[in-house]
Amino acid sequence: MIFRKLTTAKLAAVTAAAVTMTAAPATANECIAPSNPGGGWDFTCRTIGRILTELDLVDGNVQITNMPGGVGAVTFAMVAAERSDDADLIVATSTVGITQIAQGRYPAPLDTMRYLAMLGADVGVIAVDDESPIESLADLNEAMAADPTALVTAGSSGAGGWDHIRLLMVADEAGVEDLSAIRWVQFDGGTDAVTQMMGGQIDVVSTDLGEIAGFVESGDIRVLAALSDEPIPAFPDIPTAISQGVDVTGYNWRGLYTGGDVSDEEYASWVDRLETLYNSDEWQEAATASGLVPIWRGGAEFEAFVREQADVMEQISRDIGVIE
Amino acid sequence: MEILSLLGQGFVVASTPLNIALLLMGCFIGTLLGALPGLGPVNGVAVLIPLTFTFGFDATSSMILLCAVYFGCMYGGRISSILLNIPGDEPAIMTTLDGYPMAVQGQAANALAISGVASFVGATIAVIGLSLFAPILARAAIHFGPADYFALYILAFATIGGIAGVDPRKTLLSALIGLMLATVGLDPISGVPRYTFDSFHLYDGIEPIVALVGLFAISEILMLLEKTFKDRPKAIPVGSWLPQWGAIWRTRWAMLRGSGVGFVAGVLPGAGASLGSFMAYVAEKQTSNKKGTFGKGDPRGVAAPEAGNNAASGGALIPMLSLGVPGSGTTAVLLAMLISLNVQPGPLLFERQPDLVWGLVASLYMANVALLILNLPMIGIFTRLMMTPTWALMPIVAAVTFVGVYGISNSVFDLEMMVFFGVIGYLLRKFDVSLVPLVLGLLLGGDMERNLRRAMSISDGDWSILVASPISIGLYILTVFFLALSVWLAVRDHRQTKSERLTEG
């Protein structure tokens, strides 16, 4: 009797474990977030998956799979090798992923995949502590040009990652000669970097606005510049870099790709469905809520954009000495 | 007073029938997930997120459900540590040191009860700390810079020699292997791959939970296979099925000390629950191990790390809510969840959404009570697990670990990795090398290195930054004190045994 009770308990445990794997029928749509739960790619998959279902653009639920590894490289390799013609599969990517590809850190080149669309973008910002003597982008550039080693800069990427590159683009535009002399510190996230700046460990943070918006509202930090074409609707007071004479934009867009052997028809069908999703109130709301600026680029236009961005990124990476 | 009235409002928010039902469900699921090797709070919380969307819960209800799962996992992780010597999740490794020996001695019921009550005490102290001091503590924690975190990790590793095993040299060896394994993966600063053998699977390093499950669960299965060939394994005698309250009461100081240490580790976003339970165990051993009973089934060795682990998990909510900085994988998921529910964690959260914050705090008090009530009667059922013949139990453990580890990353590579670690674990056990320091090295080594490298980036390579702040100097002094104390104790014990031998001889 006792034994039987135990067996049932354990069977229940095994079933619970199996359920958590979210086993779904083979025909279900799947979105792979090439990261652990909690990051930007995870948000892309979970939000888009949820809204696709809510709008009846897919049958049933979209299965979300987390496949972390190599800043997206593991998923990229898996899709290329095993699922390049699986039209039910979409994968989250962003500027961060394209930067990795441009720097040759993925196992296969850019055109291994078909890029579907971007649905929104986080805007890069350059910020300092509210008590910092640096009042404007001009002050910052002056300080960096005078002595590139004077300030400690930080963000959520390693050296050569997108947060770092955006800062160097600003410095480059401002005429700083020795870009590699600028000190850069990597933190696990934008808020980590900001709190370390508030604690006085570092001087300047370059990262996405979305994650650190709370500190802008509370007045703990001062944003010197938004790296966007137009002022950000939620923060109209933040001046753009362009308005201060520094011609740099630095978006971190969020989008999706699918396997390289997916047929034109199925590719077009995804682009259509994603455009419907983009135009829905649900997406506009969800995107704005998480600090994204909704931006649409889909299909061939997006393919061209991704290629152009990869080229630009490769060039910048070469210029600043991240790759040879 | 103001806090009390806010908290009162919070209880009103949390006491709706829906929220109470979610709370109980979360506690139960959490305990189950925590007890299963491999699956832990990160997966549990991530899996339940779609559910909150499907049912359209508001932010408060969703957070109550997910935090109940989080706390439940912390309770559940210890169960398999004690009964099977297999930790259910990372912070539960310290509980194997004394919990399993207690179970082997027929004290499983006591060990489970002590760990349950210790979890309650730790988590409750953390929630009290959260309600009273959250904003102040968060403001204090930001002054901890990379160099200070590095000093904290130095302190932790300096004490590692004393945690387990007969031979401190083997413990150090084990910790060193762990530290070496922690260097696998992309270099955190420059992005250059290290020891990855051109495999993208190794770019993010070795997933600690995969190594942990392999080292403990798979090696346990291998040990059992070997034993079965040699002789028929005997079922472990089960003492009483009911815990003795006196035994729990005797560990009260260990629980309080463990809670204090764990809470501090939790509030620091760069530390976390694993460091919390580890430091709580070491601190307790330094204070109380007068008769050398630690590691052989001392109840205080169960109480301190469990209180520490739960206090740290509760403490980790402070930087998450008031700064938006996640201190752990689980809080990172909770954070993403909050953001997608249109709640912006950070300095203004407490002012702008008091209903959410205080409803959550109140529900955490309730979750703790619920978990205690849920867990104590289950002790009887769990102890009977010990009576299951191992030939029946172990295949199920094997199945659960494989399913659990595959469920984390959907990767066959992780399964192979787990088996690889199982073999390493088996070999190390054959040489009497404790596995706990290895896992600690792997878990904490990465963070230690990142903070050192960050400090070096800040100072442009000037090592003096490591001793430039009062916090780090204080931590180094503490380290020296700890080391001196261990050496002194070792010398004293050595003399004592020598003189005992002389008098006996």
C-alpha cells in the first residue's frame, strides 16, 4: 500500500517534469529564444507568441523554447543543421545577434537564414549620474577627447558588443583619436551598470533605455543623449545625439528569423501575419510598455536592412579594433 | 506605523480568494519542482508565465503565484538533499553535508523538520527585512563595487577548506577543479572563447545545474550499481516518522545566525542564495563545531544553510524590486515578467504601485506559513521514501534527472555533459573527494572572475583598486581572521588528539 502510494507520487512527479518540457504536437508553431528566460529575446518570443495566439494568427499556442548558448550561436547552428526548412519555427534575434554574426562569432554566415521582420526597437542612451559634472554630450566628448582614459564607461555588453560599439561611435564622431584607450566595463545588465554608476564605481553608462527607464524617471541619472532619429515619445525632454550635432543613432531592434530553406510562400505568410500582429493594439501596447519604440520593417526590406547593418557593424568593429 | 498600515492594505490585497488559491498552488508546485533534481525555480517560474497570461491575471496575482513558486522551490530543494544526497537545486548543496548523514542515522524526520522550520525562519526574517528596510538596504547595496564583491568571494573561498571531508587538501583540490571548470566559455570581457574546443555549446560555460545533477545524481546511481554487484544494499533504517520538537528548538540560534548571513548575501545583487547558504554553513561551523560533529549529521549543519538559503532568496527581492537589478536567474525572470505586465521595477515602484509591492510582501508572509503547514505533515510521507528499495528508486531518479536537465535547455549536449560529470563525480567519490567544493567553485568562480576583471577594467589594470575601499579592506581583515582561527583550531585539535593518544598509550 505504502509502496503504491509512493509510486503514484513519483509518477506524478515525472509527469510534472514532462509537462514542464511543454511537449507539443509536431505541427505546433514554435518560437526559440536563444537565451535563458528573462532577457530581451525571451520577451520577444513570449510576447509575440502570446499575441499570435490571441489574434488567432496561428492554431493553438506558440511553444516557447529557451535554447541559450553563445549569444544565439547554438540556436543558429541547430536551425542551420536540423531545421532549415521548418516553416513552423521562428527564432528571436536583434541587433545584438547581427553584431555577433558581423564579427564572425556565429558558425555560419548571415544568409544561412531568412529574416522575417523587426517589430520594435529599444533606443540606446548615454547616461551619467545626476551629480556628475558632465552636463551634456558636448561636455562628455570634450572630456573624452582631452583624455580618453579619464572616464570609466560601462554597459551590458562585453568589449565589442553593441553597447560598447554605440559609445565608441559617439566618441569617434566627437573626434576621439585613440578609441581603444577608453576604459569599458561589462556588467550583466543595464540596471547593474546604472546602480554601479550611482554607487560611484563608474562614470558613464551606454545601454538600452527600456531597462533603465525607472532611474530616468526618478531623477537618479541624467541622460545626455538618446541615440534615435526623433526624440523618444515617453521622454520628450531627452535630447537626441543628432540634435547636439553628433550624427549617431543606435537602436537595438527586436525581430525574427526562420530557416534558410523555408519556401517563399511560407516566408511571405509569416511576414503577413507578423505585419498584422505589428498593427494590432496588443503589440503596440506590449511594446510601448516594455520601453520599445514600435518600428516595422518586413520581408525583402528587412532582409536588405539586416545585410546593410551587418556590413556597417563589421566596418565599425574593424575601425575600433574589435576584429581584424 | 506607516509601514504597518501599508502592510495591512497588502494583506487585504493578498487575501482575495483567487490570490490565496494561487498562493497555495504556487507553494505546492514550487515544492515539487524544487525537490526534483535539475528543475528549479528558474524553470518553474518560466513555465508558469504563459499560464498567468492565459488566465489574464493582473500583475499582483501573477507575482503572488510566481513568488510562491520561487519560495516553494527553495523549500523543496532540501528534500532530495536530505533523503537521497542529491540536491534539488544549487543552493541546496550545503544541506547534503549534514542532512544526508542525519537521514542515514535514521533521523530523516528530524532533518526534514529542522530544514522546514529553518526555511520558514530564514524566509520570514528576510520578508520582515524586506518590509522594513527595502529602500534603505538597496541604497546601501549600490556602494558594493566589483572590487568589494571580489573581496567577498575571496572570503568565501578562504573558508572553503573547512567545509567538508576529512582531508582539507582534497577539499581544496575539489574547489580548484571547480574554479578551473568555471573558466570554460567566452571570456566575459573580451568575448574570446576559452577551452570551448570549437563547440558553441560551451560558449556560455558549463551550466552549474547540469554539473550539479551529474555529479550528485548520476554518480550516486553509479555507486549504487557497483554496490549491487558486490552485495545487496540494505534499506536505510527509518527511525521515528515524527520529528522531535526538542531537536528543532536546539537549533534556534543556528537558524537565526544562518538567516542573518543569508539575508546580507541576498541583498547584495552580486552574491545570491548559493553564496548565502554556503557562508551560513561555514559561519555556523566556525561558531558551533566544538565537538567535530559537523559533516557527520549535526542538526545545526542543516538548520544554518537552509535558513541562509531562504533568507537570501527573500533578500534578493530587495534589489529586484527597488533597483530593478536581478540578483539571480529567478529574479531575472520575475523582473522580465513585471516589465511585460507594464510594471517598472526601480526606485519609484514603492511609491507608484504600493498595492503591488505590499500585496506581494503580505503574500510572502502567507506563503511562508502555507509552506510550513504544507511541508510538516508531508515529512511522514517523505521519510517513507527512504524505505523504497534502492533498485526501485534509482531508475526513477535517473529518469527524472534526464527529463529535468533536458527540460532546462532542450539540448542533448547537456545530457551528455551530465553523464560526463556523473563519471567524474563517481571517480572523485572513490578517492574520498567531497563534491560540494567543486560545485561551489564552479558556481561562484565565474562571478568571482567577472568582478575581478571588472575591477581591473575600472582601474585600467592597477591592482591597488582591490584594496582601495573600506568595504574590501574590512572583508580582507575578516578573511585573515577566519584563516588564523582555522589554523589555530587545527593546531589545538592536533595537540589534543596527540595528548589523548599519549594518555591512552
